[in-house]
Amino acid sequence: MLTLRFAAIVTICLSAPALGGCETTTSGGSVGADRKQLMLISSQELDQTSAQTYAKLLSDASAKGVLNRDQAMLARVRAIASRLEPQTRVFRPDAPGWRWEVNVINSNELNAFCMPGGKIMVYSGLISQLRLTDDEIAVVLGHEIAHALREHSRAQMSQAIAAQSAIGIGAALFGLGQGSADLAGVGYQALIATRFSRTDEAEADRMGLELTARAGYDPRAGVTLWQKMIQVSQGGRPPEFLSSHPAEASRVQEIQALLPTVMPLYTAARGR
Ligand SMILES: [Zn+2]
């Protein structure tokens, strides 16, 4: 069954150019981010669902009195995000024009995410408990923004749809609404608590580091950030953030290996 599903996805990917099922959402930048993805749901549909889910999250947080309680922290996070947002142009020209939103939930949780279409949420615990520097916050935001730029959630849902049945694939590809039917049921898990693949994670690290550097934040903070993450994952209950973004020594090594590529971008940004 697994083989059959895999074969179905491969077949679609090979035959899809005519149908528009396989595409890349980004151009490569300096770090190379133009892998082809299977896309069976439209961006518009997902962005709409994302905006609704985000609005619900905001109103729930507001009702509990935990939305943007710390004005200084909010201003800090928004300032960093606003320097990263224009840099997204290097990967996709449409992204600087997204309806970006940045908010902070007051919580002990260590978490942050950027939903499809640029809806960013940071949980205050991540910043206060790990004592993140501005550079480290930029790395976190850059990483999360990269997931949105590459539309990893959309690709993941598309694969789930493709795995369901050959009829489902056909219906979605030809716009017969199978995608919409599945999209209605995605909700929280798929958009907020997405568990990304190792490939997605590595890609988000690479792109996020380039965004960080281009925005004039020190990409070497990627190393210290993940060292802090590894440390916190070793004691007690692992934070929510780490269930979707495993902190591993290999991750730090990959980031270190990428520094020669992104440091010149940082130096150039600082010089401007
Ligand atoms: Zn991630």
C-alpha cells in the first residue's frame, strides 16, 4: 500500500507539469531552495483558511487576556519581523506584499510559528526563558517564515490528499473540489501544530538563515539558538516548538556549514 501511494505521487509528479500539480513556490536564493513540490490545494484557499484560523487564535487569546500583554516585547518582535519581511523577495516576489501579521501570546510555552500567508505568532516563553537576543529571534522568525514561503503546510496537505485515492488525486487536480473538502477539516493540527519533515526543516533552516543575514541580523545566532534549544530539550518536558522542530547536534553542524555562504550577505547588509 505504501509502495502504491508512493507510486501514485511519483506518477502525478512526473505527469503534472501539464496539469500544474507539481511546482516550486520559491526561487533558489543563495542557499538553493527550488525543490519541486506536489500541490493539490490552491494557495488562495489555504491562505483564507489560515487567516480565519489566525483570527480565531487572536480572539481566543484576547478573551483570555494573554494577547500582546508585554508591549516592549511586542514592539521588539514586530521590529525584527519588519526587517525580515522585505527580504522574502529573494525567494518569492509576491511575499513582501502578503498581509503580514505579528503578535505575541503571553505564555510559558516555548513556541513560535508563521502560518501560510504570513501570520506570525510568538509565545513569550520562547524569548524570556531562552533569553533570546535580537539575532536569535531573527533566526527563529526567519525559519518560520521560510516554512510559509515554501508552503510546506500546503505541500504536506497535498501529499495527504494524494495518498487517499487515485480518484481523489484526479478530482483535486481537475479542480473538482476534493481539495476543498479535505481542507475544511484541517484546522489546528495542520496549520498551527504542523510536524514538518526533516527535508522541510533543513530547507527552512537554510532559507531562514539567508533571510536573517540579508536583514542585517547575525546568522551565527543560528548556532547559539539551537544550542539553547538542545539544552532545554534535555531537561524535563520538551517544549512544543521542539516537537515539530527537533533540536539535534546535526542541525547545529549544518548551520555552521552554511555560515560561509550567508556571512557575506550579513556583512553586505551591515555595510548599507
Ligand atoms: Zn521548522
